Amino acid sequence: MQKYFVPFRQLRRQPTIVVDSTGLGAALTLAHWRGAATPANLRDDTSAGSVLRALARPETPGLAAAAVTANHFDVDGFVGVWALLHPALALGHESLLRLVATLGDFREMDWHHPLADHALQMVCWLNAEEKARFYEPFGASARRQREEEASAEKFTWFLPRFADVLENPETGRAAWQPEHQRVRQAVALLHGPATTVRRYPHIGLTVVRTPGPLPYYALFSPSMGTDIVLSLYDGQRYELEYKYTTWIDLASRPTLPRLPLEALAARLNALETTARRWTHDGITDTGPLLRLDGQGLRKAQRYADPDQRPIHRSAITPEELEREVVAFFEAGYAGIEPRRYWSWAEVREVGKLR
């Protein structure tokens, strides 16, 4: 039976597969969200990955449902929805689609992979057309709409057009080229002498020291396998961010739970001699940031690339900041072993004990 997309509000009107979302009454849930009812044998790092696993197992209960939905539009969720509607084509491009979903959600890429550039083209095309024709990610509230309602028009536009660009990226070059060029230039900078990368695997931290703020698709690439990024820019400008990899149920490797950042912010504020204050987002945010005057940013600004927002000068030296951050996480994670599938209740309980 040919599958079709329905807006999320129509979930209960017919048997429906829910992708990259959760909803009562779903015939099948294929999502990497923490605690989602994705069958154990279909768990994957991305929701699109779970969809691809399901397509390879046609006997999966609930997979026969014809309707498919998601409660928001992003790269991973869209790829999952599209794959269910075009199963043969999706399985034929499985490796590429997995890279697209991972880059879109985690902002990670192995730039030596032979399909890396094709995946970047696809993600840049989706991003560019989304911004040009609709609204920016997390921008539905500005239109006084709920994301689950506003995003339906994005699916309606992209679903019939994605295959053409997937199989012939040149058809979408005018849209994807500007961001693609910006990211490739940033990747070259990351691999050049002006950038240094230090990894602290025991606390899941990657420290990237580079001249200026970069697009996420470049900035997070050296952080594969870790879950926290400290960015040190010239002019004593800094940001610390928990990656999305610890908001979802990551299947491929164990992780450490997020720690509340209040104590670290307080320590940095005790050292800070400028008029600005270190602020942070809560641990249940999709990508919590710790930065100077961060609470003045809207969600859409925090989701946007670091080179698209102001980052303020601190009085703390980069060496001192790195020492403080490493010391905070080493103390906080003492005695905690990484594992898979932390619940939010468990994450909060760990935070209370630190």
C-alpha cells in the first residue's frame, strides 16, 4: 500500500506511523527521542535510521499503516518521513540518507567519507529552501502557530521534490551552494594550522580553539564520539554547548548524563570582571548553551550557527576557562559510568547529587 503524509493533528484518524516524534495512538513509533516507544530492534542514533531499519524488516508490526506523520520539520524527521513514502529509493540510498540525517541532527560529519559532500549538499538544500520559502527552525511561534501545525506545509512542499535533488544535486545547486561553500571553507580552516582540537574522552568533551565562530556543520565535526563542545575564539570569546546527542536516546554508544550548569556559571561569574554575566540553558533544552549574556538569545538564535549570533569578550583567558570547564566535569562525573538510555528522571537525579 502506498503511504502518504498527514499533519500531526490527524494522528488518530487512521492507523499512523509517527516519525521523530511521540504521540498517543501511533501504529508504530520510529523516533530517537528519549523514552520513545520505538521497538528495541529498530533503535538507531537518528529517527531516519530507525525508519531505514524498519524498511529492511517488512514484518515489523505497525509498518503496514499507510499514514505517516511528524510533529515538527527538521532534516532527520523529514528524511524518515520521505523514506517511508519511497522505501525502494530510500534503501538504495541508505548510506547517504544516514549521513544526511546525522549531519542535520548532530551536526557531525566524517569529511573523508566518500558521500560526505553529497550529504552536505542535501542538508544545505533543505536548509536554504526552508528558510527562503517558509520560516526558520523554531520560528513557528513568531507566526503565532504551533510547530506541529505550521510544519505540515513544509512537508507538503519538500516531499515531492526531494528525490530529484537526491539523485541529481545539480538541480538544487542555486539553493545549496552558498551554505555549502561557507561550510567547506570552515572545514578547511578547522583542518588548518590556525585551529587546535583537544579531546577529553573521559568526560565527553571536545575543545575547539579557532579564530572565529564557525557553522555548526564544521565546528562539531571534530567532536564525533563526544557530547560537549567548548569553543574558544580569538578575542577571548567562548561558548560551551551540550550536543543534541545527549537529548535523545543514542543507540551506538554509551553517554554520560547532562549536568546542571549552575555551579559552573557561578564559578565563571566569580572570575569574570567584565559587566557581562555567564548564563546557561536548562539541561532539557535540545542544545543547552553556556555563554556570556546567553539569556538574551531567542531559541531560533541559539539553534542558528555560532557565526550568526553575537559572542562577547570575556576577561577570562582561554587557558583558564578550559581548566575550569575540565575541572567541573571531572568532578561532576566522578564515579559515574557512561551507559545507554538514561531517563530524564535519572539525569535529574544525578544532577541533584553533584
